[in-house]
Amino acid sequence: MDDLERYGDYNEVDEAPTSSPVLRIIKATALVICFAIIGLIGFRVFTFNYYPASVKTLTFTEGLTEYYNASSGDITVYTQDLQSPYDDPSEGNIFCDHLRVVREAGYLQVTLRFNTSFEKTLAETYSAQIDLDDSAVFDFRLARSGDSNGTPTGRLVSIAWEKFLMYRYATLVFEDVDFGEGDTAANWLRLETRIKGATYLDKADKTRKEKVFLNLIYEDHDTYSKFTEYKLSDGEAPQ
């Protein structure tokens, strides 16, 4: 028997082993889970920072339009990055952004946002069974620096509501806001939000009191006073 016959079987090339179907399923499942997690994180980041375009533009009320026309369109609108956009650092119930200010006209606009999960907080923490899609349960007021409790200022002339998934937005416009000047200039302005039926237990006197959610929406003092000009886009100003 020659060598070819004796060892021929050992020189044959075996077929490449095929991977296990179970292993392929595990790998595919792992990839799907990874992409799903990445997609979920991306979606949450997007929705957390999302504001509809309609809540970011300047609202021309009748008063602001009159001022704009009287000034021949030469008005300066300021905005500011809010340092503390939420009402509470631990709960974060109400967020504010997109401040628009025309000081000479006594005009202030800001947009607040909240998640519909806020209803659970209102029920569990503030004893209020509230439908947050009912705009009638909200009461918005503006206060400025002046004393420790804040001095009421301005009057609410416009509210525009928007929805996006689990978020609700309200663009608020105040007129006759006292910004002051020089020594009487407002160091800060805050938005006060009251929700019908929302109360808390005052531990000092053991009575239930109205809950007021506070958002610092304007700062102009030695520590922070950075404002930038808001440029009107095409078609945003009255024609």
C-alpha cells in the first residue's frame, strides 16, 4: 500500500464548522437590545430638550404690536439662559425656557413645560386630583425683587398651550411688567404657578396651605446679568 492510499484520508480538508443556531440568536438579540437602549436614550434626550417651534417665537400681542409700530420696528428683544430652569432641584415639576423681554414696553414672555407624570406628584404629595389638560386649574402670576416675598408685577395677557407626547407647554405673555432702572432695577423676576387644589402641610402650624411653584425666570444682578439679543426671524414681526 503506497503512502497516498495509507494517508489520503488524513489529508482531506474538513468543511468549516457552522456556528450554533442558538449562538446566532443570542448575538442577534444582544444587538437588538443594544440598539434599543441607544435609541431609547436618544429619544429621551430629544424629548427632554424639545420645545415646539410655536412656543419659541415672539408673541405679538396688541400692546407689543402698537409699541413696534410706534417705534417703526426698531425694538430690541432680549433673552437669557436660565440658570435654574426648574421649580425644585429634587422634584423638577415645572421647567421654564425661552425668555423674551422688551423692557421699554414692559413686556415679558416665557414658556413653561411639564410632564403629565406631574399629575401623580400632585395627587400623592399635594392632595390634588388634577387633569393637567384642563387649563382652568392653573393660575400664573409674576413677581419681582423688592421684598423677601416678592412684589407682584405685570398682568397676564396671553396663554398659548401646546402638546408633544407626554409634555405640555404654556407660552405666557405678561405686560406692564416693572423692570425698573438704575437703583430700582429688578434683580430678579419669578413665575408663580398655582394649581387648583394643590396644598401642603405646614409643619410649623400644622395647617394645610396653598402650594406655589416658583421658577426664577429673569436675573439682573452682580452675580448674573447676561442677556443676548433675540433676533426676529422672517415673518415673525407684524407686517
